[in-house]
Amino acid sequence: MSDDATFKKVGQSEQKFFGPRKLLVCGLEKELHERFLSLIGELELSHLPAVFVTTAQADDKLADLFALPENSGINEASEMPPCIIMAGISEKELYTLIRGYRSAGLPAPLWATLTPTTERWKLNDLAKELAAEREAIRKMQEEKKSKK
């Protein structure tokens, strides 16, 4: 699955990530959808549309999901691991979003940016890859701690 998906350090520039300016929000309880949208407004992220991916869309390709209209799936169930996939935002906005999200106390998601490679992937495949990467990072951190 990881043909050219690699970790890259992100700066805090105005450089925009690949894709249309939009967020795919997965696995967030439907009761928290409005809170998430309010957070986007509070963070002053100038018109950042969100799509709330439903359980039924888990096997859809990311390109198809990013083509959905703003607020699609709002207040519908999404029984998948929490995941937020970002596209078309700046590096600076990415930091603002992640810091604000963490401060809001919302459930910790897997974070990703859309790439030319991943836009062809099914959402479930990306979520599995992100979970595996998170686990690999966790293990590396544990190994570093145990060596000290």
C-alpha cells in the first residue's frame, strides 16, 4: 500500500498541500459534528469546508469523497476509527487545526494530508495504513525510552 507514501516534516509556511481545500472527517461521533464545525470557525480558518464520512462510504476512494459537497454526512453515523484527512490547506493552517483540535478535547484522530498517491486509495485502506504507522511510531518511542 505504501508505494510512495512517506513521512515528511511539515513547516509552518503558507505553502498549500495537494488537493481541494477541504477536510474529510471520519469516525467522529455525530453528536460532535456541530462542535467540530464551531471549532473551525473559532480557529479562524477562512472557509474550510468539511465532509463527514459515513460508515457506508468507508470503501470509497478519497478522490470521490473529496468531491462531495460541504457538510455531506453531517449528523450521520460514522463507525470507523477517528481520522481527519486534510487537503488544500497551508502548513500553518495544519498546525492551527491540530493544536486547536487537541485543545478542544475532541477524540484523538489519525491525521493525514491528501497526496496524489493516496487520492486513489480507498478510505479504509488509508485508515489501516495510518493506524499501522501510528503503532510503528509508538513502538519506536517505547524503544527509545527503554534505552535511556
